[in-house]
Amino acid sequence: MGQIEQLSSASTAETLAYLGRRPYDNVYVQWLIETRQAGHASIALWRDGAAIAGVCYYGLQIVPSADDEVGVAAFAERARRARAARMIVGPRTAVEYFWSTARDFMSPPAAIRTSQPVYSLERSTLRFSRNDADVSRVTPAEVDEIVPHSADMIAGEVGLDPRRSNPDFRGRTARIVAAGWWWRFRVDGRLAFMCNVGSATEHTAQLQGVWTPPAMRHQGSATRALGAICDHLLDQYPTLCLYVNGYNASAIALYERVGFVRAGEFQTLLFP
């Protein structure tokens, strides 16, 4: 008989080992635990007998991952006690099972990203190098330039300018820049491409915020710049990963040109 329990210091190592079995699916939650950015109360474990068979994070986003639908349904029931979330995101099957239970007590989503292919990259599949573009980490002096581009990218995805919904949006961006996680490429001094690391573990780093300013598109900058950035990042991480909306054919083509290969599928439910 399965049961839910709260993450504890005693179960942390076992939980991380479970998450590490599917590093691309679980990079975000594993990173939260490893960096202690998620308290024990926000992480639930599902045990099938003695073994962990699922993990779920409850915060502004809910991130379920489990071996079977029974565990996911149990996580969904626990969401009755969780604070209101802005999104549910994770492996597609897990999110679908979660929502089949949670829809009885949660508000309808404003949007559903039904299919979001997960991609991974190893050095052996990378088709470009740092010699293809002179990319650099963003510096603190560039934060005020990066913020509006990042906000435009997010607004295009979720339909809401994060500068209005998150008073600390600039501060959060500045912290990511200070960590050395934000990268950019310039052409004749103009920003032509940017992306950042969103979370990282010993297994992989997840890329996000991939953006080419509209005026700089269709010039080949994104392919060369992303390839060069990945070459640098693979010095630090054994693999890279990301996920993308299935309808975004141009982004998928970009990732596949660089050498990313399909490694799974996510689904996201976005709430008002």
C-alpha cells in the first residue's frame, strides 16, 4: 500500500538518487533540493512499499514525477492543501494524471501546453563550437538591457509581463547574471541572442530564456551563438537539456541543428 510522506533530512539522499534516475525530467526539483531553495514541507514523496516511487514539488509551480498514476493521483489530492499555483509542469503523463484528479477542485487553466518535447545535448552530438560565435556571460552592467528582452520573451509565452506580476523580476534577473548563468551574443554591438541556465545538477544543466530579438532574427545568429554557448557550458556540465513548446517549429529546428536530441516530453498547465 503506497503512502505519501514529507521530505526529511533522513530521506534526502534517497530522494536525490530517485530523481537522478531521470535527470532531464527532474533537474529542476533536484536542483531545488540540492541548493536548499525548497524547504522539506514543499516536497512530498510517494512510497510504494519501502522504495520512493515519486516526488512532487509544491510552490508557485507544482512539479509532479512518479512511476505510476496512483502516486500522481495521491500528489494531486495533496494539492488541496497547497497554496495556489501559477502552473503545473512536468512529464506529460504525470501532468495529465495529476490534472485528471486536481481538476475537481482547482480552477481551470488559462492555457495548456499539451506537448513540450524535452531535448538533451552531449558533447558528442554538439555540431558547433565556441569558435563559431564570440559569446560571453552577461555582466551586471548589462542587466537593464537584458530585463526588457527577458520580459518580452516571457510575455510572449504566458501572456503576462513579469515586470507587472513580479516586483522582484529585475532583482531575480540580476541574481542569475551574478551567478554567471546568463549568456549573450552581440553583432556590431547589438544584442543578437541570449539564454540562461535555469537549474543545474551533477547530471545536467537546463537551459531557458532562449531569445533572439525580433530585429535580429533570420540571420543565423541563434544557431551559431547557442552552439558556442553550449560548447562553453559542456566544460562545466556533462549534459545540457531544455524543453520547448511542440508548436514552436522554428525553436525545435534550432535545437536540432545545434545537436540536441529528443529525450522526453513535458506538459504545462498555466493558471491566471
